[in-house]
Amino acid sequence: MLLDVADVSYRRVVRVYREHARSDIQAKDKDGNYFGGPAYYIEKALKLPIIAAVFCVFLIATYAFGFNLLCSYNLQSTFQAYSFYDSQWTPVIVGSVLAVAVGFCVMGGGKRIVRLTEKVVPVMGIAYVLVSLIIIFAHASNIPNTFAVIFEDAFNFRAIFGGLTGSCLVYGIKRGLYSNEAGVGSAPNASASADVSHPVKQGLVQTVSVYIDTMLLCTATALMCISSGVARVADDNYAGAPYVQKVVSTVLGDFGPVFITVAMVLFAFTTLIGNLYYVDNALAYLNHKKTPSKVFMRIFYSFCVLIIFFGALVPMDFAWTMADITMGGMTLINIPCCLILSGIAIKALRDFESQKKRRLNPTFRARNIGLDESKMSCWTESDD
């Protein structure tokens, strides 16, 4: 989640949605660009337009409200590490600056700022992993004990059954969803715009993001924190980003908290911009596939900017709870729909693998997996 950026694919999705605003549901616009997402496959494949609309409502609640609250809170919490932090005024200042910057960009300005951050954020992501490795190897003597603690807890049957019957499992699922959003139904809005010869190609690309977010970044953070020897304290002021800052400072000193703050500024800004691009798509769908008026969008963006501001002021528990509720609504709709349509996805995967075994560049046709091409507007012979 921290590395979601408002990249070209998100803006392309918005452009495509706007270009087909007055057309019927389809898979390509007049220029041959693909578009789609959960709302479209729920309506078109499952014939459940009401459920598709409810999904869009939850998407808007998640990306315009829940995630923006949490993102703003996480950013301001990094300033707690500095002596100038004032619990009354610092959150107000941070929230105001962040809200104004995001508002300036989404209202039509700041294009250079967005382009710059798009280039800097991937570099910062790599730098974060490198810093994590530095911290881990600086505490090399603790690495054996780190893995011992991990395996001991992983195979502690009392802890396992206690977690299954208590809140640990639920907590893990919620944080896992927030980490990579797998199954939530957000990424399909962007990935549907990919122009590939076979949909499985893009599907496999999407799976890579899960490994990058969870297996690489989250694992690096966990190993860094455990190996550092910094004890967790049951205090909101030393949870989340402030705790990571304490860990990094064990090796990098005063530079550690600054590095985390800079990273969070970049990650938070681009994440907030990307969140609002997702919201644009949902609003267009709910507005009968038409882009809402400029007046409505300005009012709506103003509301989103206020949410970002208040996110810096709310308590940590409130920010996480709201994000969990709204994201949970999306997930509970999307995953059952994915399961219902999984048979088609498996057939498409087998078709892809069959062509790869024959050393072909896989190309997809709906008829190859038993779909009626007369009812489809792409992946048909007419696409040739």
C-alpha cells in the first residue's frame, strides 16, 4: 500500500473511462483502449448491477475516506520522533500542508509535482529495502535469534489455536489486505487497461505486486524490527511508523527518523493521488457511465481534501478501524464474485500454459475456453 503511486496506468484508466462515458458497457473504447474492473465484471458477467453499484459505493468510501484518513495519520505520526513535535499543533500543520498539496494536484495543478514524485518514489522504495538490509546486518548477531522467535511462534500450537479462536487471525487478514490489497478489488481497475495479447499475462504481473509488497517490503520491515532488539511498547505513540523510526535510529542515528519521514511524505502523497484516481472510476460508473460535472467533482475533491486534513488529527485506532470497515466491504463483495468466475480464470490459465508449452506467444480468443464470442466485445476474431 505504501508504494502505490499515481502512475501512468491510473491516469490512463481515468481517461479511458471518460472517453467511453456515453457508451454501453464494453471492454474497449472507440480508440481500442481496454477498460474494466470489478463493477464491470459483476454487472456484465454476473448480471448483478445493484451489487456492482454497492461495490462502487464501498470503493469510494475506502479510497476517499478510509484509506485517506489512515494515510494522513501515518504521515503525521512520523513527526512524533522530533523534539519540535507538539501534539496540538503539529498534526494541524502537517494535515494542512498535505491537504493543500493534494488538493492543488487533483484540482488540475501540480502536474510537475506528480511527475517528479512518480520518478522518486520507486527509488525511495529501493532505498528503503537497502536501509532495512543495513539494519538487519548491523544486528547480525541477532539474526539467529530472530528466526528462532519466528519459527517458535509459527509452530507454537497453543498460539496457533489461540489465534484461530481469537482475534489474531482476523488481525493478520486485515493487515495482509492492507499490505497488498489482494482480493480487495482495487488493482483490477488499473490492470484492466493493460493492452496484452492474453489476459493471463496481466494476471501474472498482478501477482508479482503481492510478492513485492508483502514478501519483500513487509518481510524486510519485520526482520529489521525484530533483529534490532528494540522492544515494542503498548503505547500508540510508539506504534507503527514511530516504532520503525526507533529501529532505524539504532544504526543510522538521527538520520533514521528523517529518512522514514521523507519516505512517508513521498509514499503518502502519491498514494493519496492514486486513491482519488480509483474514486474517479467508481463515480463515473455510478453516474450512468458518465463523468460527473466539473462542479460536482470540485465539491467532491474538496470533501476529500478535508478528510485528508482530519486524518492527521484523529487517533490511530479510529483511522485503522475506518480503513478496515470500508476495505472489508469491498473485499466481501469482490472475493465471492471472483470465486464464482474462477472457472473461467482457470480455463484461461490452462489455455495460456498450453500455448507456452508449445513455445508460442500466447494469444487469447474467447472461443478457446468455451465463451460465446457473439456476446463479447473483445478477445474475439474481430480483434485480429
